[in-house]
Amino acid sequence: MSTHPVTKAVEVHGRRMPLELDADQWEQLARIAKREKMSLGDVLSAIDARRADGDTLSLPAAIRVFLIGYRRMVPQDL
């Protein structure tokens, strides 16, 4: 399991931004996007939209919470 951080320029809600996640998390997001027939930007925008206004949870933290929940709901090959 790789844990080194990787920074990518991604689009969230139509805006480009740098996002740093572990390599494994990027791989999981790519598989989810493919499985759900969505772009990576659309998956990230959906995760970001679920954060409540005034929520102190950062986007990387929200992504980690999402990945754990997704694996519980859809455990195949993630």
C-alpha cells in the first residue's frame, strides 16, 4: 500500500485547484469515477458539494471519509 503524497491540479466545480492525496487515494478515486461513469472532477465536485456550509472538514478529509463509506457500500475491487 503506497502512502506517499501526490499533488495534482484538478477541477472542482469548474475551478482548477491543487489537491494533495496519497497515491492510493488517487487510484481509488479514478476507479470510482470509471465505475460510476463520471469524470474525476465530477466525483470531486460531488464530494465537495456534500460538505455543509461552514463545515470545517477540509476537502482532502471529506475525500477520505467518502472513500471509506464507498468501500463499505461497494466493496468490490477498491
